[in-house]
Amino acid sequence: MSLRQSLACALLIAGGWVVSPAIAQNYNSQNPSPVAQAAKTVNDARLVLKKAQLEVQKVRDKTKAELMLKPQWVPITAEMNKAQNDVTAAKRAAMNVAHNKPEYMAAAKERDDADKVRLQASATPAAGSDDNKVSDADLVTANNTYITAATTMKKIEKQVMIDDQPLNDANARLDAAKAKMAQLDAEVDESLKTDQAYQQLQMAVATAQQGVDQAEQQLTQARQQMAQQAAQQRASQTHTTSSSGRR
């Protein structure tokens, strides 16, 4: 840069003609667009709603835990836990059956062999060596084989899970236990009907939900207005350009 150019730049900076990126960023943060303001309002409203919902759930969980200690619910809770454990064990056994099927093992080998080609294609070859070179056609074939084999493995697992009778029986027991536990939820509702503090928390959730709905509506309106302004600006620029071209 010449001495003259350096002096010119210095004068511009001293005169305030050059705005640093930090200053511009600070200006933008202090003067957010209507859309940015509306989006922030939506986020804030959602946080308020989430907090209100957590407070409601906290009271429900406490009431439910207290009810579960009553004698009539102790055996049902034990039944639920046993059913969940049975389902987990049955799923594990069914998966072992699937993984030991010859067709599954064959698909797994195809997938692993194809994956080796994919890894080789993505590896960085040694200097002056073509050992890691994989043609585009071979890579496409490997990708297709990998996807097909993985899909076959998933299908086998899914079918074994469907056909496994011990697993089906365990799921049936779990569903029955869940149905009984659903009655506990109804008892929780009944217990909290006269709880004034809980009713106020529910009202807070409803109010917070209204705040979210209104904020989202305002955000939609702000975006629509921004889009309309942008369209009007483009139309104005096009008209100005057309007028200039006719002169």
C-alpha cells in the first residue's frame, strides 16, 4: 500500500467511516430484526411452558410414588417390573437366535466384506502406492452390497422377533401389567382433583401454552411481513432498473 493510500485509510477510520465487524455485530445484537425478536419470544415462551409442565409432572410423580406404596399396588408394581425384565431377556434370546441363523451370518459377512472396501476407498494411500486405490465402480458395488446386506440382517431380526413365542408371551404380560398400571394413573388424577396447588400448576401450564401459541402466531406474522417487504423491494428495484433502461 502506498503512503497516500495509508493516509487515506487512516483519515477514514478517524472520521468514523470504517465500522469494525465487532461494532457492527454489537449494533445488530442491540437492534434485532422483528423476526429475530419474535423468534426469541417463542423460545422464551417455550421455556416457560416446559418449566410449568415439569412442575406438574413433579407433583404427579410424587403422588404416584406415594400411591404405589399402598398394599394393593405393591403386587402390581412387582408384576410390572417382572414383565419388563422378561421382555428384555426374551428379546436378548430372540436376537441370539437370529444372529445364529446361516442366512444372517452370510449377510453379515457380505456387509463386513463390503465395509472393508468402503474403508479402503476412504483411506489415504501411502506415497507412491496404489494399494488403497478402489475404482468408482467397485465402491458403488460395495455401497450397494453393504446396504442390501444390512437390510437383510434387519429383516431377519424383525421376523424372528415376530415369530418368537416366549417374546410374544412376555409382551402380552407386559401389556397386561401396563393396563393395570393405567388404573394407577386414574387414581392419581382422582387424588389430585381437590389439590388446589396442583390445579394452579395446571392453570399455569394452560396459560404458558397460550403464550407459546400467541408467540408462534406473531413469529409467523413477522416472517410474512418480512417476505412482503422483500418482495416489494425487489419489485421496486426491478421498476427502477426498467425505468433507467428506457432513458
